[in-house]
Amino acid sequence: MISVSNLCKAVPSPEGQLNILSDINLVLLKSESLAIVGPSGSGKSTLLGILAGLDTPTSGSVIINDKDIVSMTEEDRAKHRSEYVGFVFQSFHLLPGLTAIENVSLPMELKGDSNASCMAINYLKMVGLEARSLHYPQQLSGGEQQRVAVARAFACKPKILFADEPTGNLDQQTGSKLSNLLFELNEREKTTLILVTHDLQLANKCDRTINLRSGKSI
């Protein structure tokens, strides 16, 4: 379970204190999905980063499995991310010098999994890219690259998957296939899914939605 209480984020600016997030509260159960929506500059990516343990708030708490990640040291947050968290980025973040199977295998190999390649090919098969496993990112379409990124994220078996505009760089048809894939894998793996999106159709597929305006939930 994820519980967020009185979360605030402020940074200094030439005009004075800039409030990026103000008094955010939410509760998300295991395996639920949450969409964070709102206009550009509303604090969506900042909230996503704090929930993922990549950023820290000015005040408030983020309780995940009875532990407040805000009070953790950076070292402990890094350990938490390696154990609990997976990411799907809008820009894919695939390593160009590695094939699809190598990109999916790498995080598992870093964790010491001895059967990383076998697991990687299974996840590439799940996303329909088994036949493209030896292709490099530049040999794949945008939609195929994003599917590799999804396979890589789920192959680590994260308890929480964060996706930042996962369909933002894709055409409507490819984006629809990718979003269906995210939710299929989310249901199959029982992973909590938290995503930032401007796509209201994608947001409506989630169990919960938080709408931000100027850093506040409305």
C-alpha cells in the first residue's frame, strides 16, 4: 500500500518561494493503478519522482509498505528502488549499443540473476518482440522500442511500476496497443501502476485519478 500525507514541494526562485506541490494526499492499494493528470507545469512529474524515491519533498510523508521513504537516506532510497520500483520513460532510455534482449537482461544481470537471458526472452515474447530480440534500438520503430522498455521494466518484477507519458511519443494506434499492454502486464504481474499522462483515454483505464492544477489536487 502507498499512503501520501500532506506532501509539499517548494523551491526558491528570484520571485520568492515557488510551490510546486501543495498538500497532496492519496492512498493506493496493492495492484491498483493511478493516473496523474493535469496541464504542463502542474507538478505531475515532480509528484511521480517523489513517489518513486527519485526526489524528496519539502514536507509530508510517502509511506510504502509501512516505511516512509522520505525519511530514508539516499542509499536506502536507492536500495528501495532496486527492490520495489520499475520505470517506463517517454524517451525509452534504451542503451543503443545493446540489443533488445541485452537491454531487457541488463537490470536483472546487475541484480545477479543467473537466468536473466531466459527471463528477458520470455518478457520480449509477452510484448510480441521475440523475433526482434537481437535487433538494436536504432533498428526498431518507436513503438517497438517502447515495448522493449516495458518488457525491461516488468522483467525486474517491480512491485510498483512508474510510467512517465508512456504513450507521448507514439501515434494513436501504437499508443493504444502500448497502453493495453501495460494494463495486461499490470494485471498479470499484480504490479501497482502509477503513470503520468495527458491522454485522458489512458487515464480513464486506471482505477484512480489525481488531477493537479498549480501543484494542488482538484
